[in-house]
Amino acid sequence: MGVGITVERLNAFYGKTQALFDININVLANHATALIGPSGCGKSTFIRCLNRMHETIPESRVEGNVRIGEFNVYNGTSATELRRRVGMVFQKPNPFPTMSIYDNVAAGLKLNGFRNRKKVDEVVEKSLRSSALFEEVKDSLHKKSGASLSGGQQQRLCIARALAVQPEVLLMDEPCSALDPISTGKIEELIFQLKEQYTIVIVTHNMQQAARVAEFTGFFLLGKMIEFDKTEKVFTNPSDKRTEDYVTGRFG
Amino acid sequence: MVRTRFQQQMEELREKLLRMGGMAELAVDRACQGYTERDLHRCQLVLENESLINAAEREIDELAFDILATQQPAAVDLRFILAVTKINADLERVGDQAVNIAERVMDMIELPSVDLPVDIARMATAVSAMVRRALESFVEGKAELAQAVLEMDHVVDRMRDEAFITLVRTMNEQPQNTQQALDALLVARNLERVADHATNISEDVIFWVLGADVRHHAGAANGPNNMTSVPAPRTESTGT
Amino acid sequence: MTGVAILTVVIVLAPLVAIFGYLCYKGIGSINIAFLTQTPKPVGEVGGGMANAIVGSAFILAIASLMGVPMGIGAGIFLSEYGRNRYGDAVRFVSDVLNGVPSIVIGIVAYGLVVIRQKHFSALAGGVALAIMMVPTIARTTEQMLLLVPQAIREAAYGLGVSRWRTTLSITLRTATSGVITGVMLAFARVAGETAPLLFTAFGNQFWNLKPDQPTAALSLQIYTYALSPFDDWHRQAWAGSFVLIVLIVGAVAAVRYVVRRGRLAGA
């Protein structure tokens, strides 16, 4: 089951440059929340602060409080432990190219010490089914490499891989931006179903996608969160003029 | 982001609607003048120009549909287009009512003139003002103007009710003038309908400007953030 | 333009083809079972073979690889994953310098480090000398191959909660495997034919030896000795030895590449 995310007074820095200013958000469990905004507004930075991937950049710094479920992200959990509970899917599908489909999905489990062959088999199948990929690859799980699939399939493979470690939260950073409309549609369908078990935060450039997929939407601009509300409100009658300007295409 | 083509289309939509509004307003004025001055010619003009109003309705619907399909408008732009399609329908009905009035007047002119104790002319002026103000609120994008029209509707309703009572009494007391009285009564009813349509148009303008649904008298006309008007859509000149 | 390109290819390949051709011509005639199975006969006698040298070379190369490959790969990992800074630059500089040191000098260093301490020549000393020569090449190519692995792959692993060192070994290195192996094979092929470093370390041996602390025969040493001798029979054997050396190196590289390719999955 998914858990809620609470962000309080989050500030993020790259060296001396401040990328996020005082962000406060409450993400509801088992809902999909979309983050929109023009390029460079900080939405990707924000999402990477949620699973501490921001730290992998040299000279980066974070201040503030993030709680995922009951535990505190920045005080008291190791980054690797956290990342097992918060899965991430990236913009460009990045399956491990020299591993088979099976090994790709099992990677999270195996590399974290989980070895029971039968259990791993079950989890791999379950994850591939959850990401609507199983039927397409069930005959070549061990034979084909992760990189031999089409773009849309690769991304679903990455989703399966993220789901295999049974996270509570799934972060998606523009997951469909490199995909064709049909693959995009399949993944959006997927997000709809995944909501029941996971909490999903999705960063997207595509406003129509945010509108289709998410119950809540947050609008970021220049590192600040301008508005956070139900998606219908943001897209039919936003409270802030800047949100309206962005959503109607007057800038961005 | 500039979205030139989108701006052009929205501007075109706005202009088309305004032109149609002008035609509808003119039709009502002509029909009313035809009544007060017993002018056959004006009534005929109303009938002739009816087809133009209908053609405009089709054009506007088509353009709005096109923009919706190809431009994915959101927020205020989306509300604008929805409002335009509704106002469109109301304006076409206004045109129909003008035709009804004109036809009634043409009947009336055949009959001998009779002095009736109702001031249809005053009612016509009020209704005409409502239509004009509703269209103004659209042009300016001002919710207060639209709100004012909603309030005038009560006045017109009262006028119609009074006219009914008076004319029914006339028909009872002067049965020889029943036909003229009936004609006047029907014109009054048509005018009240026009007022209703003007009210609808105002409600649609409020929806567009504030995002508030005030139809059927639901809720005050004050949007979130106390925005009471929006700038008229994209009037940057784009050449032709 | 294509014509010029083809011409340059021909010019470049010509010496290689010439060498191979000449080797085959001179060497094949002298290869017989005796050559491949017998040890050298005493000076002056005709016949005998280089069997012990063939095995000895393999032995010394095995020792060298055991030392040089892990160190080289380790250095490469450091340079690529943790060395994008001044320290890494220093290591790179030293590695490049080491690469340029003449092989005889490396042989002398190994002599000083190992032979003098142990008071005898040995295969181990030879292995040390060759390992020192392997490390820079392996380190640099490993670094380059690891750098070619897209950052997105590492991020995918971090995102799964895999620690950094585990990611480097199990994901990054694994992705770059075929490139790293190519680098290793390059280094291997280069040192397999080295003679100078073995002169004062392995020293050579007329007889069989598989103990690492004893002087050991090596093909390159044997060829050197025989070629400089006044005996025709030994000259003949030198040609044969050269041919065998080339064949073995090419064979080893080809075999490894085959095995690597077999292990690769469809579409990888």
C-alpha cells in the first residue's frame, strides 16, 4: 500500500545556486500527483530530493524536512534503504543493457541480497504483469537483453524493475517524454491501475498528460511552488495568474 | 510562448460572435420599431436577415469545435470557448424571437389600430438594453456588467406579468379588440423570452470571466481571488 | 576520396601481411612434433624443441595476469568512478609515464625488487616485470570503457537502492565487460612477446620448470638466444618459435573474444 509524503520548508542547492525555495507539499497516499512547470523550474530537482538522488550530484545540498510515511528521509534513514522504499522511473528508459529481461527486473532484489530463486521468479512475474509487459516477453525472459525491446517496452521494463523491490512510492520523471503516443497511452493506463497500490508522483511537461493521469497537480516556477490543488481546478480555474498563464500557453 | 495561430483563431471567434450579436440586437430593435411605428418594411428586413444569423451560428460552432480539437485550450481559454458556443445558441434564439415579433407585427398591421393600455414600447426598450449590455459585458469581459443584466431580468419579468393582467382584462372588457390584445400579449411574451436569453448570455459571460456557474441563480458572481474581469482575449494585432 | 582511403589501408596492412607471410613461409617448414614436445638439445646438437619455452611463457603470463589484471582493473575503476579530480589526474599522469618506460628498464627494476632479494632468477620475477607493463594499458582502457557506460545506468541502480560500490562492480563494470576484456587482451598481447624484461628476471631454462621461484624458459627469450646463435638448426627453430608465438597470441585473443561473444545475449 502507498503512503503519504510530507514536505516541509524544502530548500535545495547546487553548490551556491539555490534550486528550490521553501517548498511545502502534502502528497496523498494512493493518489497520483503531477508536477508541471516550464523547463528549469525545479520539478525534477524536487522529485530527486524525495529519494535523495539529488545527493549524487557533487556539491549539492538539501535543507528541510521530508517524511515518507512515518520515517524521516533526511534524518535517520540511509539513502540506499530509502531508495528501496521509493522507486524511480527516469525520462529515458535505462534498462541494464547486458542483462536479460529477467535479470533486469530481478536486479533490485538480487543486488540487495535477496536470493531465493523461486521467490525471485514469482516477484519477477508479478512485476512484469503489473507493468503490463509479461504477456509480451514471457517467452524470452532469459534470452533477450533488456536493450533489445522497443522504447515503450523498455520503459515498462523499467517500471517493472522499480516495482520488483516493492516500494511504497513511485516517482516518475517525465516517463513518457521519449515515447510514442501509443506507448504513452499504455503507461498512462498503467499509472491509473498502479495508484491503487502505490503513491505516485509524476513530473511531466505534458499538461494534458497531467490532466489525464493525476488527481492533484502542483505548478512549479523558478524553484517555487506556485499552486497545488486538485487537477480539475488547476486546469479549469487556477487561483494564481501565473498558473493560468502557463496552463494556457502564454509562456513556458 | 506565442501560439500565434491559436490567438488568431480566438480573435476570429470573438469577432464572429460580436458580429452575430450585432445582427441579433439589430433584429430585435427593428422588430420593436416595426411594432411601435407599424412599419411593414422593417419587419420584412428582420425576416430577410434571419438566414444570416443562422449561417453565423453554424460558422461559429464550427470554428469553436475546430479550436477545441486542435488547440487543447485550458482554463480561461477553455471557458471562453464553451461560453461562446452557448452564447451563440442564445443569440440564434434571439433572432428567432425577433422573427416571431416581426411576424406578429405584420399580422397586427392588417388590423385596425387600437390603443391598448400597455406600454410595449417601454418593455422593448428595456429588453433591447439588456441585450446590448449583455453583449457589452462580453466585449469588455466584465462580470459586473453581466451581473447588472441579471438584475434587470426581474424588472422585465414584472413588466410582462403586468402586461398579461392588463391585456387579459382588456380582452374581457373589449372583446372586439381581442385580436389586437392577443397580438400585443404574444409580443410581450416574445420580448420576455429575449430578456431570458440576454440573461443566459450574461451567465455565460460570468462563467467565462470568473469560472463560476451562476445559472439558475446559484451563487454570487464573485470568483476566487476576487477577480471580477479578465482582459479581452488576445487582441494583439496579427496583421490582417 | 574512397580511393585514397583504401590506398592508406593497403599501405598500413601491407607490413602486417608481409610479416605474417614471411613467418609462415620460414616457420611452418620447421614445425614438427618434436619441436612442440621436446626440450632443447645441448648446444651443437641438431633437433629438440621449445616445448618447455611454450609452457614457460604461458606460466609467466599467467603469473603476470594474476597480478596485473586485478590491479589494472582496480586502477581503472578508481579513475573512472572516484578519480574525476586532481588525485585522479595524478594517477593518470603516472600511468602514462609508466607506459612509456622502456621495457628493459622495467626488467631491471624487477631484477632489483625480486631477483636480488631472492638471490635467484624466477618466473615470479618475470611475472612481476610483465605485470608492471600490463597495468597502465589495462587501467586506461578500463577507465575509458567505464566512462562510456551512460550515467543513466548508474542512476537506475542507485534508484533501486543499490550502494555505490555494488553498482560499480555489478552494474557499471558488468556493462563495460566486453570493452574491459578487450583492454586486458591488448595488454596481454603486448607483454606476451616481450623479451627484454625477461632477460634479467625469468632468465630462461633448458629444462622444464613449473615452480615460480625458479628460472623459467620463455618463447621470446628462446627465440632471442637462438636467433643470435651461429647454428643453422637454431635459426630454423627460431623461425618456428616466432611463428608459434604469433599463433598462440592470436589464438588466445580470438578464443577469449569468442567466449565473450557467446556469453552475450540476443540484442545486447
